[in-house]
Amino acid sequence: MARDGNASTYSATRPQAWPWWVVDLQQPRSVTAVKVRLRKDARFKLAWMHDLEARVGSTPPSLRTAAAASAGGSPHTLNARCALLPGQAGTALGQLLRLQCARPLRGRYITLQIRSKPGVSTDVLQLAEVTVEAAF
């Protein structure tokens, strides 16, 4: 889900506080984990991927609420937290990160975000591949 099967390509947000990405599963699912493949090219710096959070729920994030959260310097709190990888999220280019939910969470929307430090507005969320582990 939300993947093209090519780990050499990636999506990236613009530099901002609390950059985020969402996928709509089209119907509620019981989500157990979200897997993120890091970029593997030499221009990607591992320190760029830090404090990565996954959220799952039935409330669709809107650009207006996301912009307000980003401008206010607070995390998006829509839906339940699945997992948080504090600090630097990876140790190798192209690494597969697994954000394991503490318990299965039912929802249609999966949001990934970097929890920016106070005063930082230059974080960029860069994702090569995203896979959602879920059941009906």
C-alpha cells in the first residue's frame, strides 16, 4: 500500500515544522505495524529521519488542521498513536524501519510525521517505500 515497488524513488515534503504524510486505506482496517524504507542514495543523511511517529484512525487529516498544527509548533494529534521511533530513526541507508503498534488499531488513515524540535522549521519527511500491515 502507498508504494510503487521501487526503493530508488522517494517522496519528500517541503522543509517545515512537523512534516507529515498520509495514506487513505479506503476502508477501516486493523493496523498492527507500518514499515518505512529509508532512501538509499548517498545524498540522504540519516539524521534527517528522526522522531518518526505513526498514527492510525478514522479522522482524515485536512490541510487546514495540519497547517495549523505545523504553524503552532505542536504535533498532529489526530487519531491514535501507533508508534514513535525517538531520536535518529535509522542506522543505514535503505534501511527498513518497522513502527509496531502497541496493540492493533482500527482506522482508515495512516499518518507519518516527524516530531520537530521546538523552533525547527526545516525538517523534511522523505519516504522511499511505505507498507501497512493490516487485516480487515
